[in-house]
Amino acid sequence: MNSCGCGQHVITDAPAVRGVDVGAILLCDVLTDGTVAGVALVEPLYDTVTGDRVGTRTVDPTTGTAYLPRGTLRPCEPGTNTTSTQMLCDIAEDGTVTTFLRATTYDSGGELLATFDRTPDGAAYSPTGAVGTCPSPCRSSNTEILCDSAPVPLDLSATYLPFSEAPVDVPSANEFDAGATVGQQLWDGQSVTFGPTGGRHDLTYAAGTAVVACTDCGEPDDMVRIQARVTTTLNGPTAGQGSTGGLELLNGNRSLAVSPFPPSTRVGWTGPRTVSATVPLSDVRAGRIRIRLGAETAQSGPKSWTFTGFTLTGELEATGCGQRFLRTYLRDCITGETTDIVDTALDGTPYAPVGEVAVCAERLPCDERPSRCQNCETVQLCDTRAVTSAIGPIPPMPQGGSTLPNGVTWSSTGGDTVLFSTRRYRADAQPAVYTFSEPVTLQWQALGLVGGRATSLTMPLGTQVVSIHANHVYDRTTRILTAGPGARDTDASTFRMTNVTVWTAPVGTVGGSFPQYGMLDVTVDVARPFLRTVCRDCSGGVVDATDTDLDAVTPYTPTGAVGQCRDSREDRQRYDVEPLLLCDAGPDGTVTPFLRHLVYSDFSGALADTRDTTLDGNTRYVPSEGGTVGECCEPTYETICVTPLVPRSTRVVSNPGNDTSGGVDPAWTWGPTPVGGRPVHDVAPHPAWTTPLPPGGGWVGINADRSTAGLPDGASDYYMVASFTLPPNAVLDATSLKIDTLNADDAVVGYSLNGGPETPTPTQNTRFVDPPYSEPDHPITGAVAGRNNLAIRVHEFGAPTVAGALLDVTLTYRVPGTPEYWTVEHGCDGTATYIASDGTRYPGALPTTAIPCAATQDCCQPVQVCITDTVTETIEFISNEAQVYDNSIDTVWTWTTDGDADGPAAGATWYQTYRARFAPNPAAWSVTDSAPVRKAGWISPHPDGLTRSTGASGEGPTLSGSPANPMRWWARASFSLPAAADPDSIRVQITVLNADQVANRFRLNDGAWITLPPTASHNGTAYTFGPATIPGARPGTNTLYFEAQETVVDNPFNGAGVMAHFIITYDVPGLGKRSWTRMVCCDGSVYYLDEDGGRQDALPPSSSLVTCDSGADPLVLCDDNGTFLRHLSYVGDQIITMDTDLDGSPYTPIGQIRSCGADR
């Protein structure tokens, strides 16, 4: 086809910046036997525009080469080397920028082990220019309007033609024209009836011409497919004869298509008739396309027809006249390479072409078309104008907020509630904070300054002067506005601030008058995008310029400044993704590591989203319901030698065989003391003795006649005694007693073994008329090797009559069995679980049925060590020792409100603190440090020691609470002790630890919380402690966590602050050394051999282990991979190990570790 022009191009300069963000996770490659085969750096790759995961790299953290895991990638145990990766750029002198990755590996002590540079595809790289952070990648885009070549509907209609103007054929005498009224009703789709007719009019017909509504659509030589359709019914009363008529499509008098009625059409027949043909668009425009409908209405009898629902449709088949859409090309600014092509409809929704894509054909009428040599280009521009809206009357703070006519939404928090007028507010030390939905220019007035009164207003940072009243004085350095001698309350100075999203109102100082500020107006630049189409001829001259709305059709007239469109806030949005390794502890005890991807907005820095995946970084992961998500910690395991205890039992029953002859019992004696020794007799039961007999036993008495002879008159006690023998190898602490029957006349009071502590029994349950009293097998103390006496104390309540006892006891002792190996599982919470060889688990300790294997000299390995006398050192940790209160930022302390009953949250946001005390009344903070010389000062979460936030960068939120709902907050600070400090020697003394308003508790590191007394307040007494040990204190960095709370509502007269002074003493090794031998035994025990060979179970007081020379002791060992070195060093009484290969590079052993001479 021919085209009226060369098409249109839409060009925009909105950058499509797309980059890749790399976040690295260090994981360990763990074999099935638990051995760490290596360390892998898993690098998830993220799109910086969308935040979506786009790929994953797994590399060796030291060399940067691809890493293929041999086992399972898991979180590394503490002490494993750590590696971080950073994307940098190598900028050559000629400006060429080369992107590369730099991986740095550190050991657990923070020492740099290796640095490796590589290209993004993993190849080694050596920078040649200046190395720095990378600029955002340069991307450009251009968009053009194209057309799909799918058929485009044309709006067609039919117009009645009279018989005299329809060149269909030569009219015959027997044809009848339906007329203009019925004919046009037919072509309009209404229901019409032909006939019946009589006489010579055998045929009734109607004619029409096709009319196209869009006279400038397409080109004259474009082809149009036309279709006509009508539904027909023969009403009768007579049937048709032969040919009865039909629907016909013609071009002039040339028939294009005919759809006849059925021959000899029967009465009642109904059916559609359809005709279609493809014709030139020029013939349609010329009126040559005709429609003719004829029906037999009188031949062989009268008949009538009904025609309904006539339609005439057309589809333009010309290339470039299909659906318009936008095609956007994304290109690299440097190389020009097209990186992406995106098709969208004009409204921005995705569009998929279905036909040939071509430059759109012009839609001008042909007689108005310009010359063929023409190029039109469409550019997206923005019509920008500043729109100002008065902020308007607003209610008292802090309820302010509304949407202004210019579309800006604002709100406010804090501030004074005093309203001087609908637009004037009192300014005080706790200003209101206004938040706007987009950057604005804000204008306000300052009033209420009266001459001779010490009243002032401090303007916020970034303030610009519009006008200063003649009676006001403004210091541009301090931003303080004061009253001149003649100032009046209504005198106003005007200020403005640009590019404002958060605005803090002026801070006022009341001095005999009330300073005020008045809100004026808010101005925002409103930009409306539109399309400007510029057409040029072959010489480049502009022949036409048209502005339209984004639909490219609706005319648009700019009203403001026309220029390029700025990126919207959404267009500038970028994301930074940081992966965090966490573990999901399920309610069933299973622990599953997973990645939590934290998606941060580069625009605001806020956390925009979190995404949980498995360790592959792609598969979605949902934490278990009812489980706990926290830092990963996998339990550690050790193997110990355990000796099971084999039970041996001896049962002693009274009167074996139930002998009633009064003979002497073989096992029991009695006496007034637990020694016994007097004979006991087997007797028949007294009629009142109804307790059932034990199996194979019966009653015994102290006399053969069951009498009480030998007992004193009145209430008295005596002892029934049985003897047991334990072998020399019996484990005495594992002895137990089982009671099946323990009844007597009158009752049993208690029992003991070998005169040890007596175990009482309930007398109301051990009488001769009660069921057998029993106790399950349970430990009993006092057992000895050899003879053991079990003494049972029997009580007579009144005058002696008869005496007897029914006894059945079993004493069980245990002897060592065959040693076996058990496993100890050390949990992340410090608990230990003992796992037997059969898999049975015993939480907390070994069961009473097992003991550790006995240690032997052969199971102890010697290690040469050196000891030295320790030296006591002291450091002091003091808050704001200079006691400077200038609201400067304190570099030691931070604080947060993120936490719960357990303390500050793991992911809490920590805010800066200030060297400040309570400015409204410094004397209110009356507590002083009890230290004699060096004394602590106050630090505060907010300037001037107040509870209210000023909104400064890095400052935390306002503190406000109530007695019923106090607001807790936590302060923290860190101090360091030498790594060589003896942990057991650390002592802490506190000379002050107080807070405003309520000091709750404190702790060191992860130690237990220590509760503070109510007097540890700002106006109480200095809290003191120690010197004593504090849970959690340790060598290295120590972090103090201090919890306070506010129980009052925030106002200018409430403060918040902390004062702390810690004095820490500890022991470190001295200079002199003595050579000892440390014996490490298989059962885990340790002892020493001194320089004279004598055994010492512990180090001497005030001494510690040190290395015997200036460096670590190397041992040559072998693993499944060959030979390596293990370096041993000593800190305090701890042995530190580090493994390297033979050239000193870090090394991770693989498989079994053994001496190099051992058999494999």
C-alpha cells in the first residue's frame, strides 16, 4: 500500500536504569559425617529496579572460581572464615568503566586472609585504573507509535436508493419498488414486510448503497471486506414457485455475491441470508457498492415476507491501518545495543500484535494530505506550572491534616494545642512536625514577638528569608528571630523553605509573650505530560506541529512552562536487597535454615518488603506455624565413654513360708536402736491383723507369743532390721529400695539405711488393718560396700498388748557393666542431651543407670604448657565524663524503643544520643556519681534531655507513656577488655547507674538481667554494685544494655537520660614463665604436672596459661586430603587452634584427622 507519511516516533528521555545488586551468604559444605569439606560463597543476584531475584552464583570465597558442593550447604559453625563481596568499578584514565567483583576473606579474629578480584562472569581480573563505587548503569529509551495490521472495523451504513437511481438492471413491468420509507427502515435494521401484491407486480425489491462514515480512513487503494446480512421469513399464504428472490451485493451493476432464498420456498421458512466481497475502498467512497433485496410477492398466488436485523459491516485490510500501539526500545547509552523491546497499548497496558506491524497510515482526507516526502516525530513533553494552595484554617494540634486543592496531602504531629487564630499557633520547645505527601515549597510567618520581652523563635535548618519586619532582628547564623525595641504582637516576618517533605515548626522560647507561627501556603510543581508531534518535509523544514493528549487524538493546549518531564518519584524508586540467614525452629524440634531477603527502598531507606526462600534463593519458604524464627545455631556433638550399671537385687520378706510355729526368723532382727540384734519370731497373725500377706511371707513378732514383752510401758518405738551385703565394685550412689509391704501393729514410722537420714512413712497407711503399704523403687542414701542394715521403725501407740510386723522389701545395687560410647548433644541454648547407644535421649544429665567411664592414665594425653603469674588491671567506663552539655552527639551510647519483655529486639533500630541534661531545670537531675575522683555525666535520647524528638537526622522517636502503659526504652554502650583477660577474674564495680524517669534493670552482653531499685532515678541515690562478678562479662567487647521507662505523657517538662560509671578489674598474664604439662583425659577431665612432676588439679592462684614461646605451637597432622599444620596458642586457660596448609594459607581439614604415621 501507499502511505501518506513516514510514520511517527515517540521519544522520551526517561532513563530506564536497571542494575544488578549482589548479596553474599557464606555457607559451609558439610559431608554426611559432619566434616566441613569447604566454604562456599552463595551470591544471590537481584534486579535493582524491581528487587526480583535474577540469578545465583556459588563460588570459592578465596579464588572466586565456581564452587561445586560435595555435601550439603549449611550455616557455618562459629570460627569459620567469613567472606564479603562488593561490586566495584575500575575507571581508566580515558573514562572507560569496567565493573568487577572484589571478595575479601577474614578469619574469625578479623584478620584479612585473602582478597580476590574477578569479572561478573567469574574470570580473574586485575584493576588498571582508579577503583571506586560504580555509577548507575546508563540506559536510554525511545518509543514510537506503530500500527498492527489486523483488520480494522469500518463504520458502514446503507442508504435507500429509488428505482430510478439504482443501476441494478433494466426495470421490468412486473417489479415493484418497496419505497423510501420501507426501504430505509430495512437498511436501518428494522423489521419490514414485503407484499402481498397483485396484478402484474410479481416481484418487490429494495435497493441501497454502502456509505463509509470515516471519509479519511485508510488509502483509496486499500481493500475493504464488506458483509451484508438479513434474516428472512416467508409468511404465505401461498408457497413460492421456482426462484423466489434473495440478497445480492453489487459493484455498480456487476454482481459480486448472491444469497438466494430456497427454491419454491415453503410457507413458514425462516433463515439468514449473507453476502460478502472484498472491494476497493475508493469504490465504497464513490458510492458504487450497492445492496439489492428482492422477493416474490404475487406469482402463483399472493404472499408476504418479513425481513429483520439487516447489518452491513466492513473491515479495512490495509497495512498500517490496524490497532495503534506503543513500541519502546531500551538501549545501552554507551554501546547503543538494544537491550529490550516492550509493546503496550496507548493506555500503558501490555499489547501483543496479531498481524504485520507497520508505520501507521495517515488519517487525513486525501485532498488535504501533504506530500509523500514527510517525516513526523512525536515527543513526550510536560506542561509544568506552580500551583499554590493556602493551607487553610486547621484545628488545634496534633489533629492537623488535609488534602489541599493542589493535591498535596499534609498531616502534623506534636506541637502546642494553643490556637491564637485559625492559622496561628504558639511555638514552644516541643515543635509540631508537618509531613507532606510530596516535595513542596512552604511559606510561613513569625509573630508574637513583643519589644522588651525575652521571647524568640528559632527557625528550622534550611530556612530562607522572604522578608524581615523592621521591628524584628534575625540572626542568619543561629536562625534565631527576636523582637526589636518597638515590636508588637502582630508584626510578622515571612520565611520559606523549598523541597520540603518533613517540616519542623519553629522552636519558641516564652519570655513574657508567646511566640507564634502562622501557616501561609504550600506550592507544588504540577507537571502534565502531553505529546507534541512535529512534521518535517524532505528539506527538514517544519510543516506542522500538533499538541495532543497522551491518546494522540485529543487536542491539548499547554498553560505553563513546557519542558522535558522529570522522573516521577515512582520512576526513581530503586531497591537494595540484603539476604539474612535465619533458622526456623519448628514445634516438633526440627530446625530448618532459610534465607530472609530484606528489600530496602533506595529512595527512602525504609524496609519495603521481606521475602523468605530456601537456601537456593528461589524456592519460596513459609516458616512453620507455631515455630520460632531466629539466628541459626546448630547443635554440636561429642562422643563420651559411658559405663552402664547392671542391677543386682536382694529381696527380704518376713516369715518366709508363713511359718506359724514361733521359730526364729532367718532374716530379721529387732532392737530398741537401728542396730537390731535381737531375734524375731515367725508367728501366726492376730485375728485383728487383716493386711494381706506378701507372696511367700507372713507375720513376725518380737516374741513367739506376739506379746510386747521387752517394750517399755506406754507409747514406744522399736526397729525391725534386715541386713544386705554389697560387693566392692557396687556403685553405692546408685543403690535403691523397693517396698511391697510395710505394715505393723501399731504402725511403721519410717526407715533408714546404716543409720543415715530416716525416710518417714505415713502411719495412717501402715497399720495392721490397712492394705499393704508400698513404695516404688527409689534411690536410698547411706549404702556402703559390705554389710548394710536396713532399719524399719515401728511405733506402739499405747499400752502394749501385741506386737508384729508384715515386711517385704527389695534392695537393689548396681555394678559396672561393659563400657560403651554415647553422644552428648550440646544445644544452642546451652543445654546438654545424652544419647545412649540405642538412641534413647536423656536431657540434662546421665541417667542413674549409667556413669562416666573410669579415667585411666593411659587415656590422658600430655601437652606442654607454660604458666605465668597474673597481673590485675583496671579500666573505667564512664558516660560523658567531660560533663559537656552542648547537645552534641554522643559517639558511645545509642538507644532504641524496639523490644519486649526479653529486652531489645535482635533487629532493633538504634538511634543516636546527645550530651545533654534536663534543660528546663538542670537541678532536677540531682543524682551525682559516688566515685571519688572521675565522675560520670548525663547523656539523653533527645537534645536538652527532653522526651520529645526534634526530628533531627538520626534522632529517635518521642518518649511518652502512662502509669498504666509505660513506654520502655533501652540504652546501650560498649567497652573492651583485652583478649588475654582471664574470664573468671573479671570483677565489676558500679558507682552510679541511674536514669530519668524510671530505671528498670541492666545486663552485660547476653547475661541475666539485674533489677535496679526504685531509688536508681534521676533524683534518688546513686546505684552502686560490687566489686563482684556479673553474668555475661567476658574478654573482648562487652555491651551494656540498660532498660528505662517513661510513665508520664510527653510534655516540655519531662526528661529522659542515663548516667553510668563502671570500674572493671581483670587478670592478664605476666612476664615470667614456668613449664608445666597439661594432661587432657578421655573422660574430659584435666590436670597438670608441675615442673617437678607433681600432680596439680588446678592452676595456682593468680596464674594463667601462656604460650611457651613467642608464637603458636605447630603440629604436623594428616587428613583425607594430605598433610597440614595445626597451630596451638593459649589465651588465659584456653587453647586456640588454627589450621593452615604447609605454606601457611588457611586450611579446612577434610575427613578423619590423624597423625601422619597412622594407618589409613
